Amino acid sequence: VPLDLHELMLPDWPDDLAEIVYVDRFGNAITGLRAAALDRDSLLEVNGSRIGFARTFSERPIGQAFWYENANGLVEIAINQGRADRQLRLGVGDTVQLPG
């Protein structure tokens, strides 16, 4: 069955996914949330920890958790010179909340 060219040109992107979708080899937790959808003053909550935004690792003291926009435009949770997965007990499937 031939494909309609229109279907190939318009990808069906999923909505934001408010959970951790991947943990990289450094222990950073990548979420399914687009960073552009969040204000920079937004706090995230995961496993009881509230996490603020930083543009770079060096903006936070050593050992402090933060979220930032990764190269793919997604929200990523990290710890300056640490492992977010271990320190915050994060894993794939954990829910990320925006406390209001």
C-alpha cells in the first residue's frame, strides 16, 4: 500500500511525558518534558525532592540537584559533580511533578 506523502511529512509527536524516560551513564535523568514548555523559575518535584532550574552545572554548588534543558530540548535532572539517579533515587518511569 503506497504511503501518502502528507503522512510522511507531518510527524505525530507525543505530548509531553512527565516522567523519567532514560538515565544516562553519568546518572542524569532525562524526562519526556519539553523544557520550552516550562518557565525557568518552575520547580520540579520527583521522589519528594524539589528541584530548581540552572543553565549550567557550575551555577549550582557541588552536590546540588537542578534541572536544565538538554541538547534535545528536554528537561534533564542532574547533580553538580554527582549522580542524580543515586542521590535522588531516580529511575525510568518515575513521575515528575510541577508543584503548584
